[in-house]
Amino acid sequence: MNRIIEVIVSPTGETYVETRGFAGSTCQQASQFLEAALGARQAEKLTAEFYESAAAQQQVEQGGAS
């Protein structure tokens, strides 16, 4: 899957950073430089992909420990 970081600027000047194709918290690491350049974060909305990837990774780690 391709990794995409999309920056959206609303007509009122608000900016949004959206990521796709990243596993777990790697999306936050990948977009950190953009968030720093754009200023203070007002809110954060994590997608299902963030949680699904993290849950799948945790299951693999637990399965390997048995």
C-alpha cells in the first residue's frame, strides 16, 4: 500500500494533515515535521487504520511469545 500524507487547507485557513497507508503510530512520526511547520495542534482524530494496525502488531508479538 502507498503511504500518503495529505495537507488540506480550508477556505478559512485552517490546515489538516491526513495520513494513509501507515501502520500504527508511524503516521504520527511521518507527519511530525508538517505539524511542527504548521503550528500548534488544535485537535487530533485517529483513524481506524491507526488502531487496526496497532492491534494486529500486538497480536503478532503475543503470538510469537507463546
